[in-house]
Amino acid sequence: MSMNYKEIMNKLYEEIIEKVSVGIHAVDYEGKTIIYNNKMRDMEAMDKEDVLHKNVRDVFKFQDNQSSTLLQSLESGTEIVNVKQTYFNNRGIEITTVNNTFPLVVNERILAAVEIATDVTKIERLMRHKVRQSKTDFTFQQIIGESNELIEVISLAKRATRTNSNVLIIGETGTGKELFAQSIHADSDRVHGPYISQNCAALPDSLIEGILFGTTKGAFTGSIDSPGLFEQAQGGTLLLDELNSLNLALQAKLLRVLQERKVRRIGGSKEISIDVRVIATVNEDPIDAVANNRLRKDLYYRLAVVNLLIPPLRERMEDISLLVKEFIKKYNELFNLNVAGISEEVLALFQSHNWPGNVRELEHVIEASMNLINHEQFIELHHLPYQYRQKRKNEATPINHALMESVLTHLDSNLHNQLELFEKQYIELALKKNGQHITNTAQALGISRQSLQYRMKRLGIKAQK
Ligand SMILES: Nc1ncnc2c1ncn2[C@@H]1O[C@H](COP(=O)(O)OP(=O)(O)OP(=O)(O)O)[C@@H](O)[C@H]1O
Ligand SMILES: [Mg+2]
């Protein structure tokens, strides 16, 4: 089939409209849809048939008596620029867009109107979600543990509730950082103010700045007047989770906000005073994070007025029994069971496990095991998830006595030096076996990648390439 020039151009226009990454919706002089592009269908979760050739008034519902910008433009013959609109599609799904709308006027007659829309539903939801999250579930009573290490952190944290100082919580994943942050908030005189938490690793750089500090209308395409989390946390507590994932430029900006106690929205000129307590968390040693350019040193000092170091579970194995008891109690109630405890064998296995996922991992093991229990009184090995049962088979083989003795006669017998030397050689061997691949080696050794890198640094091991 051959096409003339005009047909080719028309086809091309159609294709372009379908392919662009903004929503395009056009109506004729009556308000019936004549163009409804792919992106718009995607944003509004509608099919072409739901909308095309139908009147906009019949398809969408607008909030209160706010009418559609498309219809407004059609009726008034004027251009409407950068207006945010929230409405509902025919299945009641809420949509938020920022629109530029203009009429097509020929010979002073309005023939049609076109809307070009950017989807901000996700941003909008994120912002609102955070505000709704202003509820804390945890208090110090829920922090379980009897080890000296944990009791000491708890008492430090309790002391921090009396001041407004910034707090830095350091701990591996699952050690209870969020638990501590919420408890501090709940015990402080900010308890009636908002508690807002934001994970710095969960969002792209391009979004997080606006989310933290707020945006103004017109600052960038589709931007709206919106308060940032600092403003939303006014009078309360803002938890910045995984701060070491925030890019360094934003860390500098954050430092300024903490120093001046003022924020300025992106594109804004007004400085807004803020009264917010900031709690930040990092999941690695902050000294390492500073050394590796993941945390600005000046920000670190600013935040670390109170430093809470939550030790990993493997360094406070005394807490296991109490935690197990509490988790069994919790799931007895939830699952309507009557489990009394764990068997000796399971306890021994727990005591020898290194718990890379810390307390969260322990809770999951208990929950998973209690899903498998019938009428037994105790959690037995066979109730445990597969990888734990498997682990027993992989348990360390004791080094035979003759070998040990020969080692002892050859080397000085200071235990600490021996262990270090052994650790060094063992890791070097494991690295060699795994082709110097850090992640694989860490996995084979049953430790985290960070932990392996930390040990290599301490023992002076360089990965050979
Ligand atoms: N000492 C504790 N007593 C009781 N429950 C705990 C304790 N520590 C952690 N938990 C539980 O373990 C889970 C993980 O805790 P939390 O979310 O606070 O960890 P986190 O350090 O913030 O982890 P991540 O770095 O992965 O975000 C939660 O369900 C929490 O209730
Ligand atoms: Mg957390």
C-alpha cells in the first residue's frame, strides 16, 4: 500500500502521540474524547474503549465541584498552565496529574481542547503516605533483651529522650534500629507531634530532594507546591533511614538544614523555621562509611551527638532465649497454639548460628517453625526452615587433635594471635577457592559481604586479581 505525503505525516503524528511519555487527551467541541494516548491510558488505568468518543463528564469524577481542566479550557477558551488535579476514573481509582491545557481556537471558535499531563500520583501518594505513617507502634517496653550490651544501649537511648539532640543509630539489618527510633519518639515530649520515617535508599536521587525539603510550583516540570518531610515533621521526629545511601550533595544540604534549623523548598525563596528532631540510621560502621565516601564527616559529627550502637545478635547470644520466649508467646496468641519452647537441639543450633539477619531473622525462624507445628509442645529441628536443618550438616568439622598439637608446637601459643593468624589464612584460602570473588566468598563463609571486607581490612588481606 502506498501512502502520499500527507498520509505519511498523519501516521507519523499518530505514532508520536502514542509514543511520547506525557499523557495526551484531546476532546472535541462537545467534550467528547478524540485523542487518548498510550501514556494517558497508562496513567488513568483505562482502556481506549472506556474513553474514546465518550464525554469526559460521563467517564471521570472530579473532587467536590472542581471541574476538569480540560472542560474548563474548552468552555473558557483559555490556556491553563501547570495545574494539579486529583480525580477518579470510572472504577474509583484516584489519579493525580499536573496539567497544561489549551484550547484549539480557529476563527474565534473553540473547536477542541488538549490536555498534556504528567503523572504525579506516585509522588502524591508517597507524600501522603508519610504523613499517615505518623504513628508509632513501639516503645521501650517492647525491646527485648537481657545482655549487658543491649541494656546499656537502652539506657543511653532513654537518656536521649530528655533532650532534642540529633541521634545516630548504628546497627546491622534487623537489629532493631527502627524499634529504637520509635521508642525514643514515644518517650520524648514530642510524642504528640508527628513521627515520620523515610528510607533514603528507597527513592531515586531525583525524587528524594523534593520529598525531604519540599517543592514549589514551577521549580521543574510538573512540580507542585508541596511541603517536604521536614515541614511535615514539624514539632515531631524525622527518621532518616540508611543515611549512608543518601548522595553526598544532599548530605551537604541536609547538614545546612540541621545547622540553620531552616529549610527552603526547591525553587522557593522563603526560609521556613523547623523544629524537628532528626534520628538517622546507618547499617555499617560510620567510620568506614566516612572513609569510603558514603557519609560526610561533618554531617556525621553533627548527627552523632548521641550515638547508639546496637550490637549484632551474634555478639549478644545471651538475648536469644528471652527473644525466643517472647516470639513464641506472640505467635502462640496469633496462631492460637500452645507451644512451650524450643528443643535442646534447636537451642544449640541457634547458639551456633551467626544470625546475619539478626533479631528479624530469629523472629522469622520462630514464625516459620510455628507454621509447621501440629500438637507438639516444642519446636524441634524438623520444624525449622530447610536452610537451618541443612546447616547442621555443614557444621564446622573439629580439627583433629594431632594436627592441633603440631600447630601448637610450631607457633607461639597466644590464643589471640593464633586465632587471627588462622582467620587470615582461612579467609585467604576461601578467597582463592572462590576466585577472589568477595560476594561468593562471603557466602561460602556464611558472613555478610561487609563483614568480610571489614575482616580483610583488619587482617591486611588484599584480594588478588
Ligand atoms: N530487641 C528486640 N526485641 C524485640 N524485637 C526486636 C528487637 N530487635 C528487633 N526486633 C524485631 O525485629 C524486627 C526488625 O527490627 P527493626 O525493623 O527495628 O530493624 P532495623 O534495624 O530497622 O532493620 P533494617 O536495617 O533492615 O531496617 C522487627 O520486627 C522488630 O520488632
Ligand atoms: Mg529499619
